[in-house]
Amino acid sequence: MPSINLLPWRAELRRRRQRDFVAGLGGAAVLAALVALLTRLWVAGLIDDQVARNDLLRAEIAILDKQIEEILQLEEEKARLVARMEIIETLQKSRPEVVSLFDDIVRTMPDGVYLSKLSQTDRKLEFNGIAQSSTRVSAFMRNIDSSEVLATPGLQVIETGQGEGASFNLSASLRSAPDDGDQQ
């Protein structure tokens, strides 16, 4: 005879399936939480590593900025020293120029011409003086024109008085000195 089970097997099966479903759902939730936690820890580690790299880069950039400032200060100091050296070199080159200028002034002045004032502005000279006659001033200008140191004479004023002599105001410029190279 057939055996009939009168126990509520369907309810028992449903409970067992429901218990297995809840256990599976709980396991999935725990697994999902574990995956989310591990992902969050991994991302936090990546962020911490990037923050550490950024901090290192900022520290290195600060060091490089200080070095750049020092380099700029050194370049400014170098430029000042080079400017000083150029000034000193210019002064060294122009030192004999004064001697040759006065020597040339004495050689170009004809007899009967007397200077009362000599002034220099950059490369321009201005002579004020008295000459016995205006022809002596003309001779002075010709001598300046043929000079090796002086050039371009120009007469601003000549006044002949009733007495002897003529007062004059004359300008001239210095010739450019030929560059002889580095003479020590």
C-alpha cells in the first residue's frame, strides 16, 4: 500500500528554504559589507599614498624654490660684480686719457691764447679763455681739428674788446680711443 505522509512537509520545506534564504542573504550581506570595507580600506590607502606623495612633492618644491631664490640672488650679485668690474675697467682704460688730454691741450694751444676755464661733460669739452687776437683762436681751432685726442671744434662766442685781446668760448669733443685690446 501506498504510504501517505500526513505531516506538513510543505511547511517544513518552506521553513527550511526560508532559513536557507535568510542565511544566504545574511552571508551575502556580510560578504558585501566585507567587500565594501576592504574596498574602502584599499581606496583610503591609495589616498594616503597620494597625500604622502603630494606632501613629498610640496617639500621638494619648497626646497627648489629656496634654491631658485639663492640662484637669483647669486645672479644679481654676479651682475653687480660684473658692473663693478666694467666700471673699474673703464676707469683703468680712461686713466691715461686724462694725461694725454692735458698734454694735447698744451700742444694745440698757440702762443697768445690763455685758458681761464676748462670744463668737461661726458665726451664734450668747453674752453673759455682770452686770446691776443681772433686769428689765434682760429689757429687754436685748426690745431684742435688736427689733434689726435680732440675733434670737432666749435666756436660759440668770440668777443673782441676795445683793449687788446678777444675772449672766446669754444667747444670740442674727445675722439674715441682706439681699442688696443687688453693692455695691462
